[in-house]
Amino acid sequence: MSRRGNKKSRFDVNPLIGMVMALGLIAAGHVLEGGRMGSLAQFAAGLIVFGGTLGAVLISFSFADLRHAFGSLRHMFIDQAKNPEEVIAAIGRFAVKARKEGIMKLEDDVEQADDPFLRRGLSLAVDGATPTTIRTMLEGESMSRFDSEEAPARVFESAGGYAPTVGILGAVLGLINVMENLSDPTKLGSGIAVAFVATVYGVGSANLIFLPIATKLRTIAAREARRREVIIEGILAIQEGLNPRLIDQKLRGLFAIEEESSRSRLRGRAA
């Protein structure tokens, strides 16, 4: 049986590569067109855009939500997801023993499962809970955990919605300052450039940072919810006494169906 506490994790370099590539290539294109990197470094524009966006997010969410959101950023780079094969194999081992010796014999092995959700579900089955009770309790827990896991995505998604608008606000404020200095032509060019940098900050941060982070975190939450759904079906199949081979096929089919459904949702959002 699986040992608790040996959950493997790996560093996911893709988000880092994506951000560096996006920001780096855009900056390179700016330079190739004759622009200067220094022209994009505007403290006032950054203060307006990022300060205004942070304030808008704080109106929408609590400090606890923000702490949770920033704390969840580690999940973008530290991948602790279980391979579907590991989940299916663990359930399969329990199914084989329950089939041979009865589900009550799993009592001594439940605590060796390294997945807390799987442990709770098996404990309910061993304790004699009805299938309806098991499904209701586990689905309720899974939904609550999904809401908690998806909450950081909503924070960053909101930031991605506010940032472009605040950027436009910053540009308008900059143009107001330009209009006030029309009598001094030497300040017009730099003033207009500073004004539009705010728009660059707003649109760029939204589409290159905030919204991609939200999408990544939402994908992780959906993947974990999918894994828990498969575990629920596996536990109910064990309790029903299905043949381990049938359970294996059923769970593999559920993973395949859910993966295709997830890809379809992502394609629909992209369209």
C-alpha cells in the first residue's frame, strides 16, 4: 500500500518560461522599432496602475483572500499533482483486497493511503456508510475544497479586469497634465509618452500576468476536483464489490472523459 508523507513534487518551469518569453519578446520588439527601454520605466504610471488595481481588488476581496491568492502562487511553480496512474493504482490495490477478503479488511490499510480525501472516503465505506451518504459527504467536501482552491484565481482574474481600465485612467490623467503644459512644447512629447505608458502597464499586466495566473490556478483547481471525483467513483465501486479490472477501466474512462471535457471548456473560452 502507499505510504503517507511521500508525496512527490516537481518544479514546473513552464510559467516562468512563458512570462519571460512574453515580456522579453515584447521588450525586444519595442527596441527593434527604435524605442528605448528607459521610456517604459515610469514610476508615476506604475503607481497609478498597480496601486489603483490593488485598491480595486481590496474593495472586492478581503486581506485574507489576498494572502491566500499570493500564497497560492507557489502552486504555479511547484507541481504536486498526482499522476492519474498513481490514483488508479492505489484504488486498484484496495479493490483487490476488498474483493478477496471483504471491505472490512481494509480497516488496517486505510491509514496507509497518502491521500487524505481517499482515506476519508475509505473510512466511510469501512464504517458501513451507505453509498448515498458517502457520495453526499464526499461531493460536499470536494465542492467546498474546489471553491477554496479556485478563490485565488478569482482574485487575479479581477485584477486582470481592473488593470486595463486603471491604465486608461492613468493615460487620461497624463494627457490632462500634457494639456496644462501646451505652452511649453518641449514637454509635450515626453508627457504624451508617459501617459501612454500607463496604458501599456494596464493592458500588459492584465494579459501577460494577472489573467494567465488566474487561468493556471483555475486549471489546477479543476484538476484536483477531477481527481477527487474519480476517487469518489472508485470508492463506491469498491463498496459495490465490482471486479478490480472493471473498476480500473471505469476510472480510466472517467479520467479520459474529464480531460476531454476540460480541453473543450478551455477551447470554448479561447474562442
